[in-house]
Amino acid sequence: MATATTLVDAAPAERPTAELERRARAQTRVRWELLTQLVRKDLKVKYQNSTLGFAWSLLNPLFLLAVYSVIFGVILGSGVPKFPVYLMSGLLAWNVFGGAASLGAVSVTGNSGLVKKVRFPMLVLPLSAVGFALVHFVLQLGVFIVVLLAFRVHFWGLQLLMFPLALVLITVWSSAFAVLVAALNVRYRDTEHLLELLMFAWFWGSGAIFASGLIATKTHSSTWTRVFFADPPAAALALMHRAFYPSATATTGPGGRGPGGSTVLPDPGYAWYVEQWGVALVASLVLLWFARRLFQRRQAHFAEEL
Amino acid sequence: MTDEAPVISAYDVSKRFVTKRRETSLKESAVRRGLRRGPRIEKDDFWALRGISLEIGRGQTVGLIGHNGSGKSTLLKTLAGILQPDSGSAHIIGRVASLLELGAGFNAELSGRDNVYLNAALLGLSRQETDDLFDSIVEFSELGDRIDDPVKVYSSGMYVKLGFAVAVHVDPDVLLIDEVLAVGDEAFQEKCLARIKGFQEAGKTILFVSHALDIVRSLCDRAIVLDHGRMVYDGDSDHAVRLLRGLLGVAELPETMAEAIKAEVVPLAIEDIEVAATPGGERLYAFGQGDPLAIRVHLDVQMDEQVWGGGDVTVVVMTGESTPLWVMSGGGEAHVRPEVGPWIVDFVVPVMPPVRGPFTVAVSVRDSASDRVLVARQFENALAAPGDIAEGWVYVPYEASVAQGIRT
């Protein structure tokens, strides 16, 4: 074809060294194009052969939502009014982290064909796991909005400003964590299994299931409350709750067997959330810096260790 | 062009592979650290590359040849930046397209089309660039409608065609090719070779590994010969190919061979040796202690005094582990004059020394003027002396006595 011939004829002997350096960098730096291609690859591989396709990725969390709502909302009695709304707003953020962590852990080990045969910026592998989780986040957000409308929740308002903050925080944190576990799992293959245990405990401790206002009520200490919500996933979940939960001042009802008389949310205002967001974001950025450094140092050996 | 920075450069690159892996689980690692044992086991290392230095300038096509396991692919991967050298440094400037293996980087589940986009993105292209090239890639690959089939149903030939099509379309500055052309039908190979020639004319830099020595000779002016991870020759491809063909007959390449090859001129060949009791006598293998031993070396001198001034023959009798037992270097008597034709050099040992075991005989010829090794060859298990080498290579008479008591 004519295009190809022209390209070959463009003699690179005349390409200045600076241009060659630039073209070399295009192969060693993380580029948006490469990131999106890898996310597309993962999505296609996962869904192209399943008949339900994307619907699966939505049914799965909805099913989880239904089970948790019945167990904690009805049987055990969390006492949280409109519990499914509370639960799902938190789960949305948690799923980004959970998905990015579990996929991120195997992102390098599972792509050994690429790592061993092609020179490319390997950092895109854990980042594409985050991208994959974010795609599902967007889809689940759509479902969530339908749920909100079904519960006749009035969610339009100033509190929605908490949502982009939550999204930024959980994305940065998930990226940092995915990069870290991806590098660790190459060296220590049981990282992915230990990670499952860690994520299990983390999930229950992040305030996804119980009213996070309980932390302040139980500890009687605003300092400890702040420490608890310095945990980036917990902070992101709190921000999501504040953004979507219909009442900032709701208290857990006495009807359930759960503890009554506590606020559902840790704080009714906005300032507290923004402050916690700042603290958690700094923590995330510190981890990101550290994880990236570890990854860059280790990646030279990935091809051999796989 | 000469004052430009080389496109591919390596400085004193060594690469070691550790076959016994360090502990790979966090649990195990924690336990070991707790026990304060040595953290790593580093037995069974082997050096895949040792002290390789090279520079390849723009527009050169260089062949990389050597027998299996000589380190060719490791060198290519190290240059490509996939493997990290243990010491030294390797660097390439420009866009690198590497064809290290059939369909490297292809995902079996995805269609050919998706894989083209993924591969192009890995090679540093933007989506727009790939869109523009896509039709041409498909045409070159000869896949037609099958481009939309998942690549797991492709034949190996189709894999190569698609991989090669992508690699040549991304407008690389440097092309690294590892023996992939061997697959695929002849017509396609022709097409690939034509494409490579087109690259040469366009002034691109190509480094390729091949066992097809004739292709190396026709495509490259320069070739690099690797042997056991060392670079033994870098220069004229005709000469490199001749050297490798000569080497392939030799099981083990001794250290001195590297020097021989660097001399570039090989004016004679070591044809054979004969081991007997007397020079020219009936061939023997086993020799008892005190027996006479004669080693006859057959040489074929191929060049006359215009090229060289004659050489001195050395014979080394070694253990199976290549430890020299004794050296016979002639001292002037074993001098071969630069006269074309067959030569015979005899070494006579009147009394076989008190040794045991199978022995290797290494023969080398040094240039009399420069003292450089011109040619060397080993003959494994060429002769033996009966006895169990578990008792040592040498018979030593001794007496032992026993007494009860304390040390004084």
C-alpha cells in the first residue's frame, strides 16, 4: 500500500538524534493510548464470550446488595434508614479499590507473555487494572442512580460535590495500591492470596456495612475518629455516603437490634469531610510515590522472575 | 554518519541466570528471616553473557550468529531492554520493533484486529497512526477476512505473518529479529526479505539472529559470533560464517579459540590426531603406566608465506575437566612452515606418566611471529590410562602407619 511505502521511504538516517530519543521514550513511558488499549483488551477478553456480557458485572453487585440488605438491613437490623442506599453508595467506591487490588496483584504475573517478550512501560499493567475497575464503577453508578430514583431519594444538591472528591481519592489510592501489590506479587507469589485475607478484613473495617457514625459514638474521641477516617478507603466511603445518603443528620433507629441513637454519618457538615479527604489524599500520594519507586526498581527483573 | 552516536550500544554487558530461585513466598521469606538463615541460594548460576561490548551505527544490518545456547537471544533481549544486564549497560535510541518470538504480545482470545491495535500501542503508536496503517497491515499479512478471528485459531504461519506485518509497518528505527523468519511459507519469506532489504535501503538499523547462515551472508556486511556467552568475533560476515561453520564441528570452544578468531586470519586447520605407541603406528586408546605414547597431529596448511610466517604447535593433555596435566610445546621442533599442503607433527612420550583416567587432547597452533593463537581444537576422550579416577588422577606411591598416642 502507498501509505506504508511512504513511511518506509522516510529515511530515518535523516531523523535527528533528538527525534530518535523521543520515539524511544514513546515506548518506555506510560501513554494514554496504551492504557486504554490494555483496558479494552481486558474488557474484551472477559466479556466477549459471555452471553450476558456487561450485564453480569452489574448483576453481581446488585445480588450482593440484595443479600447484604436482607441480612443487615432486615435480619440483623443495622438501624440505618434507607440501608440499601447507604450500602450501595459505599460499595461503589469499595469496588473500585477491591477490583483494582485483586486485578492489580495479578496484572504483571498474568501478562507474562507481554513482560517477557515486549519492551513497554510495565507500569501500565497495574494502572490498567484500575482503569478496568473504573469502567465498572461508571456502569454501576448508572445502576445506582436507577436505585436512587426507585427509592425516591433526592440526591441533587450541594452534597454531590463530595462525589468527585471521593472519586479522585479512591482512584489515586487504588492506583498506588495496585502498583504496590503488582510488584510484590512478582517476587512473592503468595501476595495475591494474603491480599484476599487483608481485603476481607479491610472491607468490614471500612464502614461499608455499618453506620460509620458509630465510630465517633463508640470511641467518644474525635481524634480516633479522624484516625479511622484517615484510612483512604474509609474516607472515600464516607465521602460517598455524604454525597448520596439523603439525610446528613439521620440517626440509627431504635427499631432494629443494631445499636440505636447514633448518627448514621460521622459528621453533618462539609468541612470535616474535606479535611479528611486532604489527609487521606496525602497518604495516598505518599503510597503512590513509594509504590512507583518500588515498581520501577523491581521491573528490570520482572522478565526473569516470571 | 561516523561521528553520530551509535543507535545500538552495549558496554561490557554480562548477564547471569540463577537457576535455583530464591524463596518466592512472603510466608517462607518471613520464616527464613526469623530463623536468620542465609537469605538466598545462588548455586547453579550460569553466565549467559560475559563482557559483551558492541556499537552498531545507523543503517547497519548486523547478523548475530552462534550455536544453540550461545547467548544470542539473551543478548537480543538485553539490547531490547527486556532483560536487565547484571553488569554493564545496553542502550538503543529510536523506536524499536522486536520480533523475538512468534506473535509475542498477542493475546490468544482477541481477534487479529484487536491484537494489531494492542501491538501497535505497545510499540508506541497512537490510535490515529494505527488506523492509517491498518489496511496495509492486513494486506501484508495476507490474512484477509480472518483478521477478525481470534488469533488462537491461527496457524503458526499466520501468527508470524501478522506479527511481522505489524513490526514492519510501525516504521521502526531499529528492528530486532530473532529467528522468526524460519516459519511461514517460502513466498512469505521472500516478501519479508524484500521488506528487510527495503529497510536497509531506507537506512534503518537491523540486528538479527539467524541459523540460516546464507541469509546472514547475503543480508549483512557485518556479523557477530557468540560462543558460550562471549563475543568471539565481530566483523566481516563472510568470515564470521566460515568461522561458525568451523566451530560447529568442535564440541567445546577453549578460551584460546577466542584469540584465534580475533586474529581473523586462519591460515591452517587442525585436521585430526592419531594416538598410538609409535608415530604412525596402529591407533590405540588405553595406555598403561610406563608404555610409550605417540601423538601425531595432522595439519592442513591453506595459506603460504604471503599471509603468515609459520606457526608452533602445542599439545596439551588434559583431564576430563580441562585441567592441563602436561604441556608439549615443541620448542622449535614442532614448527610448521607456511607451505600449503598437509603436515604431520609428532610428539613422542617414551614413558607414560603414572596417571589414571580418560584424557582430552587439546591442540593449538601459535603464529611464530606474533605468538597469537591461530587455531585450536580439542579432542575429547582421545586416550585413557586404566584406573578409577575416584582415586585421583595421579598414582603416588605412599606408605601409611598407625600408632596410638597423643600429639607431641
